[in-house]
Amino acid sequence: MAPDPVVVCLGEALIDRLGPPGGDPAVDVPVDDRLGGAPANVACGLARLGTRVAFVGRLGRDAIGDAFTDLFLERGVNLSLLQRDDQRPSRIVLVRRSMDGEREFQGFAGDQGLGFADQALAPVRLPQADWLLVGTLPLAASVSGAALLSAVEQAQQQGLALALDVNWRPTFWDPSADPAAGPSKQALEAMQPLLLQAALLKLAREEALGLFGTADPTAIQRMLPQSPDVVVTDGAAPVRWHIGTEHGVQPALKPPTVVDTTGAGDAFTAGLLHRWSAPPMERLRFAAACGALVCGGAGGIDPQPGEAQAERLMRIAD
């Protein structure tokens, strides 16, 4: 039997359909389809770094699902809890890219009338692990939301620490929503059980402002009764963090080139969890290196670094 994972990543695995820089991925060509989805990205990033990891998600019985299965097996991700759906397809997300590599999620493709496979995620029995890593997107559908909350409850009972990467994407909750819109009252209420249990809370600056009215990680930590570790990212700007009793600022590390920023935050999260036993400043610097290196290639998975690559960038930046 395979050893128990250190981290269980639960949530969506999907295709990021990257439009041509400055173009519309719904109509302009060429598009670049990349395997993605935040929990899947983190799982693959952890596996490449050498952390034992399991993925919990639901994919269509289609070419996308097959491609993910092959990728996970190649990376060494535990797939004992992966589900396949005979009726619903794997999700395709349309990603608009600016000329400087920044991206915006604008909608979906592939729905045949029954929704997407990730929306039908069924409850699972979690294995023993140190961490359960989740985002908020499964909460946007009732079935997958129930499966997520079941896993969060199990984590509390079994002693798994909950790592929450908010990953707010309004179009998952309402396909017609403005991609820049903040969380609705309904979404905020749905997120509360996760926010109140998280041992590690990772937010982008705009998510922190939308949820807490501040991007100060110390202030956010004080707002939650469990006083979680809080990390706030801000694109190429410095990361602000409060872990335990320590707090500080981690400047972004500069990659050799920037092709596409998709998945940078997920690589950062993978690096953070991989180095969790290190002192906080080392954790954040290693995570920053992982996030930077992903920007040098297309998509959120293919350019993910190994441990040696991340350490090399850390040395260069010294």
C-alpha cells in the first residue's frame, strides 16, 4: 500500500483555455489549452517538489479526464479518491490574457446541459494526512459544496489542518457576473465554515479586501477566533504574512521571463506547504521562488519547478 499523503487537495481540475495575448479565447485563435484548476495545480506542484499528495476531485469520462489521470500518475499523485462522471464533461475555463501576461477568467465552454463534472463531486472518506487543502469554488454548486463541507468536517474530527486558498472566481457562482466583482452575500455566508476552521488562510489582496475590508494579515488573524496563519499575495508586489507570532513582508522574486501568470499563486501555495517545517521567512521565500518560476511558461502545471530549481532562484536572488 502507498504511504499516507501529507496533503490532500480537494476541488476542481479543469482546462484553462488561454486566448492569444490581447484576444478573446471564445472566438480568437490560436488558443492554448492547459490542464489547471487550483487544487489540481497545488497537488501537481507538491508532487513535483517531493511531497506525498492525494487529489480528490471529479472529472468527465472524456479526453480531459484521461489527460489529467495520465498527468497525476506521471507526477505520482495518489488518485484513489478521483471520481469520473459518465454524464457531465470536464470543465473548460476561458482565460483572457493581457499583453503583459495577466489573466482574467471570463466564462466556460463544454457544458452539454447537465453542468460540469466538478459540480457533481460526491462525498469521500478522507485518508490520514497532515493537511486538507481546499478552495471555495466547490461551494458554488450544491452537490460539490456538500462534499466539500463533509470533508472539512472530517478534517476537524481527524485532526487534519485546513489550508484554505480562497481563490474567489465570481463567474463560477454566476456565469454572467463581472469577473472583477467581489463576493455576494450568499457566497460570503457559504464561505464562513471554511474561514472559521482554516489553520492557514491564503488570499490575494483583492480577496482580503472583499472578505475582511483589509489586506493586513495581522488584522485578519485577529478577526478570526482560531487566529489562523494568514498570507496575502498581491501579484508582483510583496507578500504580506503573519504566521504564528511572526509577521513580515516577502518581496516577489523575479523570474527570467514572464509568459503567463496562471497558476503562480497555486505554485506559491505548494511551495509554502512543502516547506512548512522550515522557519516562516524561509517558507515564504521558497514559496515566492516557486510562484515566480511558474510565470516563465504557459499554464499552471507544466512550468512548475522542482525543489532544486526553486532553491537555485533563491540563490540567484540573494
